[in-house]
Amino acid sequence: MPKFPTKLQQKIDERIRNNALRVLPGLSDHIDFSSNDYLGFSKASSIFNEAGAILERTVSQSNGATGSRLISGNHKLYGKVEALLCDFHNAEASVVFNSGYDANIGLFSSVPQRGDVILYDEFIHASIRDGIQMSNARAYKFKHNDLENLEMLMGKNVDGVKEVYVVTESVFSMDGDAPDLKKMLEIVERSDARLIIDEAHALGVIGEKGAGMSQYLGLESRVFARVVTFGKAMGCHGAAVLGSSELITYLLNFARSLIYTTALPPHSLATILASYGKLKSLGAGDSQLLKLLNNIAFFKSEVLHKGLKEHFIDSDSAIQCCVIPSNDKVKLIAAQLQEKGFGVKAILSPTVPAGEERLRFCLHGYNSTVEISEVLGLLATFVV
């Protein structure tokens, strides 16, 4: 084998010195406090069976898409999924991408043009950052959920600029908190700018039937673009951009992560259809969504009861984070919890800023109150 490049080895060695080297974990039977499967859809037999039935009804035997959507891969289930998305999310048009990463890369690399400005929350997801870096627009970050800072930046950067795009998440993946979208949209509209919202961690969790934060607040018709992803609460794979018909036409012509990739196989689209069917049926007293919401409330009450509140970031979402500075300490506590059977993962720097390392608790409809109480009781013995 050729000798591995010295500069690359130095980067690996630096991660090792900082106790931040990433490795792929094995499967475990730990009690799940780490996955994004908030509603348990990824293991729902009803969704699995319905996806198979959809394939039998609508698609001849096919294991793959055979090409990009613009060549040979635009099979009939795409039209069904995109029509469902428009109806469920009250959107004029939609287009499905292969993943949330692909959606954000395609959207942000192609839409903002040279001379435009992008203002983004400092904690936005890496996929949005990567898309922004690929664009020709100027980009400036504003302090996390700080609308005064956003307004100040808009005052400095909008003069003589043709378009300004403001970017945020409705629920932030590393903090679990949310911006004041109503006030943010008012600021954006006063400057004739355009708001883009990533709804990845709100879909399936926030609002009636889990439609997301924008719809819960009644703002969807005023948002330039929404990104919804299916690999979290929906328990499957893929993503979509929701917006005007003009925006979707533009993305079909200029979003390279859509144009130059093989389309999703029919099974992925069938699973999306089945998952949305399941989501639309939720709302009864014993639904997984109600159980999830009850678990979030119980978790927060237990954090207070066990004297942990000062360590947790305030969040009303399924993501609850306990800040434990230093990679060494947070990895040690995560390992101790895992030894007791609880699947809690440490989030290390540089994924989050140094000094803000944390344990990230992902809550689910299938977690029990006993499990929540026990894991927080153990945590309290380590950090209080």
C-alpha cells in the first residue's frame, strides 16, 4: 500500500490527542436515548407491511431507480410522495432529495447568487454550512437565536444587495431549542428578505399531527423554503424541499445534488408514503406522539426534581442536552451510563464548541417513565 499522507495522519493524531477521534459504534441492546427515531416508526411493523403493499400495488419488481430522476429514475412513486407532501404540509410544490444533507447542499449551493447575502444562525447544521460554502453569496453568522444580533446584521448588510436569505432551524439538533420564528419572520419581512427553515427535528414532533413548527405557528405560506427530512421521526430515509412552484422548478434545473445522483429506489418512496400515512393517523389518546410529548414533560420535571436543571439547555423538544465541559469527562460519564444499560451518547468538540461538550438525550414515545427516572438518577450521581 502507498504511504499514507503525512498531513492527514497529523490530523488523525490531533483528534487522538484531544480524545475526539470518531469511530463507528457497534449495535447494542442499550435502552435507546440516542436515536432520532422519536416515534418508533423505524421499527413499526405496520409501516413495513404497508410499504410492501404499496410496492405490490404500484410498482413492478424493481430493486433500484436505474438512474437520476432526470434520466430514468423518476418512477411513479415520486409523484405520489410529492403530492402527499404538498397536501400534508400546505405547500405549493415540493421536490424529494436523497437525504437531508443532499437537500441542504442542493438548496444553498444553487439558490443564493453572487452579490446576495446569507445570514445564518451560528448553530445551524453542518449540511447547511457546507451548502453555503459552495455558493457564491456572502455569508455572515448571527448569535444563536439572537434576534437583535440578526437585526443588526441585516441593517449592516442589506444595502445594495439584491437578495438576503436568513437561515435557521425550527429545532436545533445539538441544543434542542427553538428560535422565535414569528418575530424572526417579522424582521425578515421588514427588509424584504427571505426565510429558510430546516424542520428536520420538528417533523413528527411539533404541531398538529407533527407537521412541524412553521405550520404549528401558521407561518408556512410566508416562508421561502422549508426542508423536511424523513430519517428522524419518520423512521425512513430521504428529504424534501417545500416552496413555490418556481423554486422547485429552479432546483430541478440547478441543484446539482438532485440532478447528478441516482434517484431513491421505489422501496424508499413507499416507506415514506407509509410513514406519512401512520403520522396522519396519530392523535388518539394512546398515540406515540402523545406518549412522546408526555415523556418530554416528564423528563423536564425529573431534571428539576433531581437538581440537574443548571446543567441542561432549556428545550421543549425531544432533544435534551446536559452540558459537561471537556471531551474526557463527558465521554467518561457516557461510558458509565452505557455500562448501566442506557444508550446515551456524548457529543464532543469539534462537533460542538470546546467547553460545550454534552450528553445528548433523545426521547421517544417508547421510553418509559421508569427508564427516564433511572437514567437521570444515575446522571445526578455523576454530575451533582
